[in-house]
Amino acid sequence: MPYSYEHLFEFTSGILIKMGFNKTDSDKCAKVFLAAELRGISTHGITRLSDYYKLWEVGRINLKPQIKIVHQTPSTAVVDGDSTIGMLPALFSMELAIKKAKDAGTGWVSTRNSSNFGIAGYYAMMALEHDMIGICMTNASPLVAPTFSADAMLGTNPIAFAIPALHQPPFVADFATTPINRGKFTFAAMMGENLGYGFAQDQFGNPSDDPSILEKKGSMLPLGGDREHGSHKGYCLGAIVDIMSAVLSGANFGPFVPPMVAYLPVLDKKTGEGLGHFFGAMRIDAFQEASHFKLKMDEWITTFRNARPAEGYERVLIPGDVERENEIRIRKEGILLKPKVVDELKLIADRFAVPFGKS
């Protein structure tokens, strides 16, 4: 049963308002949630509302944050998110990075004392309309074991780049530093399906295809899966994100990140404040004339798009193609939600007496 964007937007914003956020902030967050649904990244969409609801229940979300700059130079800053829902400090920080790039050519902001912010690509893409390259990354709940480790020490730690072109759609790469994200474990468990091997291990480091293994002290694997397939490179990428997002900002790093899931314990030890993000904006004309660069990006994109497809494939994709095509289709057809996601949302709706039904 498809739901309209408008229906789910009003529902999501309405729930956040009932939690205690003001309407402006609730609308901002709802827009990020629904952007994930439109781009076909439902694992980071409205299903994550239940995560915030659970944090709200135990008082771990500041509903009236005072987000502020705690250190800055003309081109850099550190932002404190005041322990609120991650979308708000993320939007503040990316807007600040863009402002600094307008003034200094590039802008770099590292953010602490935040929480999960949805899809990283949303913030990187904010730079596109300013003829800038956008960069975003974040650390996350410690569910990923470094190569050769039996213990989870890192998050899925996504990286996003958005690069404008002239006539072609922008290049948008938005990916976790693991083979799949946490949401796919949840969805597989909901559907009663196994994962396949190469994504997870049990608490002793043995391969597992059990989608509920994370709730049994197991862990996710870095991008590559194992050493022979390059997991050390995925581990390196995840570590870089952790350092840039947390060590640089003063957030908690690695295993000390406050978890967004109930089955992970909140550790007594802290190495900083909340979890961390990192944002960058690079003004193209700080390097060369923007129109010339974007024309060359058109050439780059068409060169790769025209590559000869391997047998069994229709075309070669450019990063961002699938998500952009999803958005066109989903806006027209409506947003599909899995039945168990609907059941979870209805429980939250009942708790706050907010209507939830077919749009």
C-alpha cells in the first residue's frame, strides 16, 4: 500500500512535535527522513523514527537544543550539537561549511555531541546549488569489527560526496564502509530471511548469516568482508571517518559512541561528547572556473556512462543514478513501507494519538 510523501511528512513531523520538538525543527528532520524514502534508501528512512522514539522514552534526546560553534577559524569550525536529534546539528554544520566556503574557498566543520542524522548524501548534496563539492561523513553505533577482531569497535561510518555537473545530473556517492548497512539486518530479520555470508560474524569471529546476530553479541564486517577480499581497506575507511568525525571534533570515538540500538550497552567510559560528524564544502571556482569544471564533469560522466556493459548488464551506472531514478518513480507511485515497519509506526502513532493510515 503506497503512502504519499505529504502524508508521511505530516505524520513524521507530527510525531516529533508530540515528542517535544518545535514545528520548524520537526519539519527539518521529517524532510531528511523522507529524502531517504524517496531515494530508495528505506533503511535510513521513516523506519528510523522508532530509534528516536526509544531514545526519547529514556530521555536521551534534547528537545530544545542550543546548537553552537565552540571553535572556529575563517575556514574551519567545531560545532556542539547539544545532544539532540542528529539532523539538526548536521544541517547547522553543513550550512556553516557552505558559508565558510563562500568566504574562504573551502569550509570544514567537525561536529560533536550529536546522534544519528539519517542519510549522509542529503547534507553533501546541499552544496550542489552553490556550485560547490559537498562532503559528509559520520561515525555510528559500534557494530563493526576491525579486520582480525572478534569485537565490534566501529560503526558503519558512511561517506558521501556530491559533485555538480553542467548538463548531466550530479555525481553523488553515498556509501557505508561496510558491505551492507544495519537496516538491512533489521529488514532481513523482519522477513525471516538469512543474510548470506560475508556481512557478519558471531561473537567469536566465526562467519554468520543470521540477521539477528548483532543482538547475540556478534558484529558486522568491514567493506570487503574478509582480508582476502580487502576488508582491511574497509577498516581503513571506517577508521578515517571515525577520526575525522570524532577525534577531531571531541566526540566519542569507536566503541565509546553512544549506541542507537537497545541491544548495545551504553558504556560508562566516555572519550568525548555524543557521536560525531564531519562536513566539507569546496567552492569550485576556488580551483578553476565553475562552468569549465562542470563541463569537464559532463565529459567524465558521459565517458563512464558510455562504457561497454559486461555481459548480462544493460548499462554502466554513475554514482547517484539509481537514487535519482528512484526519486522520480517513488514521487509518482508513492512510498511503500514494509508491513512490520507500518506496525511499529502505528504503535508510536497510538502512543501520541497521531493519525496514521492510508493517505
